[in-house]
Amino acid sequence: PMSKIGPLGEILRKRQDTHLATLRLYRRCLKQVPNLIRTYRLHYTVDQIRDIVKFDFKENRNIKDFNVIETVILKGENELQECEQNWKTRSHVLYYLTAPRQRVQKKEFNQLQTVEDLEDYLKQTDGSKFPK
């Protein structure tokens, strides 16, 4: 007969399972970076892409709902597989690499309160980071 774990034991086991799955996905992503650079002829260094991957994982670390965590892990695994199998085009990969910076810039932009803030922001970025 199967022993009863109880609700707390179930939560702890699920937390450990999602933690291990996240670590496995993270490691796989980092290992694939050199292959992705070659396959998609990317003009990024290995460290730059690894920093972007790290940024995306850190952005999701505060998710507490196990169903959401599992969904994010599955989505990440699918994205990685599509890259590994060369099912994505170069433009898809380039979009992924620029998306984190656009999100940060949009947050910064949304925090501007006055015209003076906007002018200062544009001076700092030379207008080149202006979010669309």
C-alpha cells in the first residue's frame, strides 16, 4: 500500500521537483549557447547570451504557483527544443535576445513623471533606447 504523504509533504515534493526541473532547463540552456551562436550566426558573445538567459530565469524566480511554474518550464523546454532542432528562424532568436532589454527599458520609461524626466532619459540613452 502507498503511504500517505499529506498536504505539506506533497507541497515539499512538488517544490523540489519544480526546482530540479528548473535547474536542468537552466543548465541545458547555458550548454546550448555556443551551438546557438554557430547555428544562427549570432553576433553576441557566449557571456552576453548567458547573461540574457540568466536575466530571464531571475525574472521568473518569484513565481509561487506550481501550475504556473510547470507551465513556464514546459514553455522554456519547448523554446529550447525548437532552437536545438533549428525550427526557429534567426529573427525569432534575435527577438528573444532583445526582448529582456526592451522590457527593462519599458519599465524605466513608464516610471517617468515629467517632461524633464523624459528629456533626461533621452540624454542618457541618446534616444537609441526609446521604447516603442
